[in-house]
Amino acid sequence: MSFPWAQHYQPKAPFMRWLDEKLPLPRLVYNAIGGGYPVPRNLNYAWNFGVLAGFCLVLQIVTGVILAMHYAPNALVAFDSTEHIMRDVNWGWLMRYAHANGASAFFVVVYLHIFRGFFYGSYKAPREMVWLLGVTIFLLMMATAFMGYVLPWGQMSFWGAKVITGLFGAIPFVGEPLQIWLLGGFAPDNAALNRFFSLHFLLPFVIAGVIILHIWALHIPGSSNPTGVEVKSESDTVPFHPYYTAKDGFGLGVFLILYCAFLFFMPNALGHPDNYIPANPMATPAHIVPEWYFWPYYAILRAFTADFFFVPAKLMGVMAMFSSILVWFFLPWLDRSPVRSGHYRPTFRKFFWVLVIDLLVLGYCGGSPAEEPFVMISQIATAYYFLHFLVIIPLVSAFERPEPLPFSITEAVLGSDKKAVLGENTTPAT
Amino acid sequence: MVRIIGFFVGLFFAVGVLWAFATGAYTVASQGYLKEKTAETEFHRHPAALHLSSDGPFGKFDNRQLQRGYQVYKEVCKACHSLNHVAFRDLAELGYSEAEVKAEAASWTVPGIDPNTGEETTRPGTPTDYFPKPFANDIAARAANHNAIPPDLSLMAKARHEGPAYIHSLLTGFTDPATYKNEDGKSLKQEFPDFQTPPGLYFNPYFANLNLAMPPPLTSDGQVTFKDGTPATVDQMATDVAAFLVWTAEPSLGKRHQTGWPVLGFLLFATVLAFLAKKQVWARARVRRD
């Protein structure tokens, strides 16, 4: 579906007309990210991260498939085969560093994408399904990244796998057998490494599938925008191409500059030195820490240091860690404010920034050793995290008095809707 | 309904974690300190800064230094430490000619198979061989080293925080615990009178738990006679071997830096063009036609 004023695909070349009759693939692309998709004209740079996330997925799949050609998923040689890629494979170091830093870059843009959604209320009706699919993609990404980190079979790979699969052991009654079944053994070993590799190869394609649904669901109501006011008329929109292809092109350039700075000049800055030590089940690292993008959840997991009535501390931590993401699924129904954008919600806006700081604090604590004062700080931050989504947001949405909204997107951009000319974008500017 | 259930779930987790906070706060208050102080936490020293030519985005290897570092590895470290991921052919990257690499490989003895009997034997190395291991297996390594396995050095510069600086500081940092003072000027003997270095271990404040099984490997100036005539002070030998281990850990470093600059240059150019294109495209949307 689209707005009535969306441009229609009109193939000019005979071949394109022929193709359009048999398989309208160019028409699909035209309506998805071409001139056939009218987009609010006021999107700011926070709206660049969806395209960048898609770019990161392609980057990860391309580099990952090449790495899989040279990698050996066997506990005896996995570490050595990674070094073989770094030393003997032509440009292998580039592929591996591109993949490892690509994972970090992917999470950076996806976090920014998610926080864009938090601030501008992108999760609200009529875009709940876009949001639900997005959170699903994020969960799949986390699983994929975790299993990918295990593959080099270094010390952090092994001990990270042990800690995370150990979480399943906290489930009452079935925990231990479930953990052994998932690992294919009592501890991570060849069986676990092989299934992690298999799933690590599979899941990105599942993610690609869910992304198609995510974009499909997005195209039904159309993109949200910084005012949160829905599109009313043609003057509120511009065609995706060339306006947002041009804007995304610039955004992609800035992203690539930052990414390549890491890739070429500090490729190990975001990794942990211990992962250059081969996995050793007999030697526990001094501090087991996951990759940076898991630090906030790791802090939440470790914050529960005391049993709570009949619930053991470990089970509390595991439930809280999973709930910290699952709660996002319910956000469209927790936040009932009819105003979408944080620009017009003075109280919500303040709590949004508290949440940002809270997550940075949790991240810092999650990357630090499990000792005081980090544990106590992460306990306060964890309490705020849950109160924010489950208590503060519902209450704020009930009591807040939003600021006046602009009448339309056009008015927000051009000042007065009366002066804005309807239909100025009927034809693509030439 | 979602909000009512959510409200109670939120309270459950918040109260649960604040309960844990209260328990922790009570413990801290009753013991009177946040974190227990131990000899390891108070007297461990961070590596001293080390500057190598490979540092920074313009860094590249100094081949003469790498050759000196290789010499230190060959004459000192290799007695106990393997270099599993490096082959003799890789030495060509240090500026050795093909003939020199062959001669260098041949100066090492590597395990081989007798072509007539099929029995295990030894033979001179060839450029395709990897550096031989000093011990037949882990048990032999433990037996010879006070129950500690000397770690492989190929990746050491990347496998420790501030790798090269750590290597340099560790090699030059052996000292007497009786007179050792930390950066704050506190004396180990005074603060922890019970601290002892167990027999067979050696005190080194740069090592995480202060005592390690490696005896000081670089003991006196001139221990190695550098072929290029550089005076072989202990500090020079430690610096050179740290530089060499940066190369063994990351042989592609020079090529990576060399590739990175043109890539960044191109991206910068392309991004400027993309910005101008974006400006031009959007100029049409901003035009008011009333």
C-alpha cells in the first residue's frame, strides 16, 4: 500500500517493460526504496540508521561467508585456523577484522536505531508490528553475535559460552538437562562449537527474512517522523528516491569513515586480549566479560546477588536479563500517550535521557570486574531500568501534559501550512 | 491489563535488585571497606609506556629492530617459549634475503622422519617449517618449569593489555620484594608483612599475582651480541624483543596501515561528493513556489 499520490513505476526500456510483465522485481524495488515510496519530508539524521543496519548485515554476510571458506569449526584447530586466516589467507586479516568490527558497528547503528524509536515513539500505533519485528531482529542479532564470538575458540570464547549456556542451568527442574542438551556435553566442546558455527551461519539469513517483514510492515503505515504527526497531504512527503537515497548515501559515507578508522587503525580496540589465548578449560580468566554490546545486560544479570524470597539469585538474574529485552515487546501498550514524538513530551523527554545515562552506567559496570562499587551501582541502575519501562513510562503517559503539536509536517518544516503548496512534489524534480 | 501486570513485574524486579543492594550495602557497612585490599590489588604495577615505531596510525616496523628482537628470541626466549604460528619463511618480512632465510632456517633443528626407516628423527629446518617447540609436550614443559607451562609467544603482544609495554616491563621488572615500593611509595614489606614469594617463583610487580615461574631471562647487559652493533643493554633487548613480538602477533600491521590511508582518503572524497549531491537534491524540496 502507499499514499494515493505515490508515483507509479513506468518502465521505459522495452526490456524493463518485458521484465515488469513477467517478474515485477524492479517495480518492487521502486515501490520499496525508490520514487514510489513517499516519505515524510522532515526526517532528520536519526532516520539514517535503518539503512545503515541493513548495510551492516550485508557486510557481515559477505565477510562471514568468505571467512567460513577458511575457518575450521573443530575445537582442536579452530583457534589455529583463525590465525591461518590472519596470516596465510590473502587479505584474510582484512576479512576477519572487517567481520569482528562489523559486528560492533552493526550494534552501534542498531542501538541508535532503537533509541531513535524510543525517543520519537516509533513503536506506537499504527507501527506496533514494525517495532515487534525490530525487537525480534535484535534478539536474533544477539544470539548470532554471541555464537560468532565463540568461534575463534579463544579464552573469552570458551568462558563466555560457558557462562551464557550456564544461564539455562538456572531454570528450575529442567535447567541442567537442558544445558547439557544445548551444549551436547557437560561443558562447551567440539559439539557446542559445531552447532554454534552452524547456527551462526544460518541466523543471519533468518534475520534477513525478518528484515523483509520489518520493511514490509513499515511500508503499510509509512515511515514515522520527528514531529510524530501523521502524513496528511502530498506536501508532507517527498519520494524516497532521490531525496533519502541521497541523504542515506551521505550517512553511509560518514559511517564508513568511522568504521574504517577502527578497521585499519585500531582493529582490536573493542575486543578482549584474552581471546588471543587459546581456549583452556583448566584456566579461568581473571574477569569473564562479554563483548561491549552485551555489557548492560551482563550488569543486570550480575546485579542480583541475593536470593529474593524463594527465588534463587541466579534465577532472578537470568529472568531479569531476558526480561530487560522482552519488556520492549510490550512498549507499544505500556506507553499510551497519543503524542508520539519526545519533542512534544516534556516529562517523557527527561526520563528518556535518564534511561540513556542509566544504560551507559549499566554498560560501564557490566564491563568492569564483579566487585564493589560496580555491583552496587549496577543494582541501582537495574532498578531504574525496570521502573522506567514498567512504572514510569505508563504513569508519565497517563499524567503528562504534552506541548502543542504542529498542524502538519509541512507546517513544521515551512512554518505555515497555508503557505505550503500542495502537490509540489507530484513530479520528480528534474 | 498489560500496564497493571507490567507494573507488578517492574516492582518485582526493582524490589528484588534493591533487596540485593541492601544486602550488599549491609556487608560493606559491617566490614567497613568497599573492596578487600590484597597485595595483588595494591602492589600490582601497570606497564610503563613503551614507544615503538609500529605505534599509531602511521606506524611501521623497523626491520633492524625486528632482526635484533629475533636474535633475542633465538638466543634467550626460545629455550622455553614456542612461536607456533610463525614459519621461517615469514622471516623474509624482516628484510632477510631468500638465502639468509634458508640459512637461518637451517640453523634450527626441527623434528623430522627418517626417509629410510620411518622413525622420528631431527633435521635442519627449511623455510617452510614452523619454529620448533622447545618441549615435546605440556607435561615435559611443566616438569622443566616448576609446574608452569611457558606460554606460546606468537600472539603475546595482543594477548595482554598494553601487550608490548607489558612484555618490556615484565622483562625488566624483576625486583626484590623486600625493598619494593609501589607508585604511591608504599612498601610491600610494611603493608603486607606476610607476603612471601614461594620457592621456585620470582617476584615481579608487573605480573598479575606478583609471583611468576619465569626466572629473570635478561640478566646482564651484553647477554646478546647484536649483529648491527647496537649496545645490548637489558632495556634495549627487552624493547627489541617486544617489537619483534608485535610483528609475530600482527605481521600484517604495516600493510594494514598502508592500506588504511588510501581507503580513508577515498571515503572522505566520496563522502564530500555525497554531501554535495544531497545538498543539491534537497535544494529542490526546500524551494517555496508560492
